Amino acid sequence: MTTPSTFDLTGKIAIVTGASRGIGAEIAKLLASHGAHVIVSSRKQADCQAVVDGIVAEGGSAEAFACHIGEMAQIEALYAHVQQAHGRLHILINNAATNPYFGPILDTDPSVFQKTVDVNIRGYFYMSTHGARLMATNGGGSIVNVASVNGVVPGFQQGIYSITKAAVISMTKAFAVECAEQGVRCNALLPGLTDTKFASVLVNTPAILKQALAHVPMRRVAQPSEMAGAALYLASDAASYTTGAMLNVDGGYLSV
């Protein structure tokens, strides 16, 4: 006798933001490999399409839709497309983020502050409100916010970025509490140091990397693909009674 897989996403519609590379691309690929139709979203359409082409080549289902979540009009356009093309949404992975400033917190420029907040807080918030409403009309769904260990322990010279990621953690709990009755779960994934373009200044600077790894019990940097399995769990029915959770994928960093 065979039993249905709790990780089977067949028939599910998923949005993954920041999915043109790194963690987002790996999550999009894994969701598609488990049956979801994935809307691959990031700022540049051509980059999104490249990920879609790879998914389709492997037998998956996906489409590209460019969206800069720091721009409210683009969020509205994305959801108008999803409503018109699919009429439903089951999974939202909020992964797109920005970290334009690395330096002393006291020197944070107002324009950098605003850009980081607009993407990492306002963008996640309105992607989630739109997503939760659409999920609720079809029996519920799952929101996964990609936060960061920096939201728990602020990264050195990553002040405003760390502050926004702490806000994402709080946002996750707020949505989890208020959306549970509509069948919408909301959880957060907290990656540790991961080998992405986003974290290149940390990974590719030997002195900084050595200092960072001294606090990671596994003594290595993660690969983007190592974040995807956690996102799949939180998005799937395997996590049907999990909401408001913070899943650390950090090589033990937050356990020290």
C-alpha cells in the first residue's frame, strides 16, 4: 500500500520572490520538482526566465514574472496576474531582500535606510497581505519568510539589514496569529552564512570569513541548496500544524 507524500505539491501555485539566483532559485527548483507550478519572480525578467527554462527542462512547471517588491505598483501587478492567470495561490516564499550598506551603523545614510526598509519590511508585508487574502479564498496556504540569523543576533556592520530581519521575524508571528483561522500558516526560515552573491562580501573576505566561521559549530558556509529543503517542509502539508515557527538553518550558529 502506498501513502500520499506530505511533500507532494501537485496542483499547488507558488510564488517565490528573489528567485533569479541563490536561495530563491534553489527553493523554486525544489518546489517545482515536487509538483508545484512556480511563479519565479525577481527584478529582471530575463534572469527569472533563465531559472524557469531550467525548471521546465527538468520536467517541472514554472513561469517568469518580474517584480521589484520595493515598488508597490509592481506587487499589485504581480497579484493581478496571479489572480487572472490562476485564480488561486497556495504558497508564498518571501525571499527577495536587499542589503546595500555594509559599515558602521552610525553612518547609515537615510536613502540606504529607506531602500532597505522598503524592500525587507514593506515589501514582505504587502506581499504577505495580498498573498494571505488570496490563499484564504481557497482554503488556506503557506507563507514562508526568509529572514536571517541576523534578525536574532545583529551582524557586525550590518545594522539596518539586521533590524529589518528582526522585523520579519516579528511580522511572521503576527501573520501566524491573525491568519490561522483562515487556514493560512506563516513561518520563517533563518539562514546562516550562505555562499550567495548577496553574502559575497562576507564569504570572499578571508578575515571576515574566518571570524564568522569561528562562531559556526559546523565550521563551514552553507550552500543555497541547503536552505531549500527547509522551505519545502514549511510550504508543504508536512508542516500542517506548524505556524509562527522560526526554523534555523545555520550550522548551529544560534545554538552557541
